[in-house]
Amino acid sequence: MKKLFTLLISGLFCCLVLTSPAQQRTVKGKVTAEDGSPLPGASVSIKGTNLGTITDAEGDYSLNVPPDAAVLVFSFIGYTSAEVIIGSREVI
């Protein structure tokens, strides 16, 4: 019984290790106002998830995006939120 349990656990461990999750990719960019000035502290999130980040002092962001993610949501206080389709782009 102990050998069977050990074999079962070993098999499960091998399946978990050998089954790699789909590769995430990094999407990055810069959030700016209409006049081109950077928006530090703007929110960038993946629509329908709780995954996101905020922009740095220069308005730059970088976000790890799962392969099934379709839309980024950009928001900032005092501005209308914008939704952008990710597609195959790495810079948005």
C-alpha cells in the first residue's frame, strides 16, 4: 500500500511538473494625456480580471498578460476610461 501511494504521488508530481502553463507575455507602453504629457499613477488592467498595474512617474507601464487576455483597460482620475484590444501587440 505504501509503494502504491508513493507511486501515485510521484506520478502526480511528474504530471504537474511536465505540464507547463501557457506562456505569458509582457505588454508595455506609455500612458499620456492628449497633450502628450505622461500620466503617472494611471491604472492599466486586464478586462475581466484583477490583474493590473499602475504607471510610473514617466507614465510607463509593463504588465504580464496571460494568453487568453483580450482587452486592456486604462483609467485615470478625471479622464474617461479607455479599452484597447491587445491582439498580438507587445507595445500599447
